[in-house]
Amino acid sequence: MEAQTFFDILARAAKLKTTLRHCWFEDRRQESVADHSWRLALMALLLSGEEAFRDADMDKVIRMCLIHDLGEAFTGDIPTFLKTESQTVTEDDCYAAWLTTFPEPQRTEWKALLAEMNALKTKEAQIYKALDKLEALISHNEADISTWLPLEYGLQLTYGQENMKCSPYFMELRKAVDAWSCRKAGMQAPEGGGNEAET
């Protein structure tokens, strides 16, 4: 890869450091997309040593986590509860057009990863997507409750539930996150409530 190409890719990706998400840190600083992607990759790395994921290619999952939101370097971040299908298509199209400027073998690898992630058929893609949802839930639980919108009290218990079904490990982890959400928001724990999670 030529130096200027390397620098150009990094410059575009760096926009995620100042592209803000709908989530806040405890110190009332708004989270960036880069913050989210970094911690998502860290979560995948942490779980790579767990028996439940020994048969998955966790290095591929980490790659997916690192690149999954790079389309937002063109469109910005739109919260899931506001994002339209048209906006998703625009983001995907911008990302695809950007990838045509990449050299090989990065172009082919990243295109293949994105296609796999979008299809959600492989174990690795399903793990990435479950982690993506979990990171958002955990971030909301870590934020001051005053930053939650009214709709997020219910959303916190339903968001990404379907994605957890790819692994019993995630189902148990989700119970702990739900219990944490309920304690934080003073809500009734869901049926079959989960493990305790420290705030």
C-alpha cells in the first residue's frame, strides 16, 4: 500500500473519533463511533478465550468489529430507533464506493467481511452483531440515567434480544445486562431475570 493511500484511509476513518453517538459517558461526554468500535473489538478479544467461542474465528470477529461502522465516517451516526432503510442504503453505498479506492488485498477482504456481516449467516457475523448490540446496552447502563430518553427505558430491555440467540453465553450475559438496566432505571426485572451485574 502506498503511503498516501494509507494516510487517506486513516484520515477518513479518523472522522469516527469526532462522529458522535447517542450515548454518554459518566462524565457527561458524548460517546464517539470510534469509542464504540474500539470497545466492541476489545469485547471480542476478551471473549476469544472463552470455551463458548473456541470454534469461532475470533480474529475475524475482531476485524468485523473494527470496520463495521466505518460507513458512518460519511453519513454520521443515526440512532437505531430513528434510522430509516433509505439511510442504511446510503451509508452502505458510501462505504462500498470508498472501498473501490482501496488497494488489494484490503479491498477484497473488507468487501467480503461486510458481505458476511450483512448476511448474518456465519457464527462470526452473529457474534459480531450480538456484541454490537451488547456494547450499546452496556454503554447506556454506564451513562447517567438523566441522559436516557423516555423510549429507552423499554428499548433497553428489547434491543438486540434476537441477536443474543446465537449463543447460550450471550443469553446469560444479556440476563445480567437486563438486570443491571432494571436496577438502574428502577424497573421491574423481566421474567426469568438474570444474574447480577455490578454498576
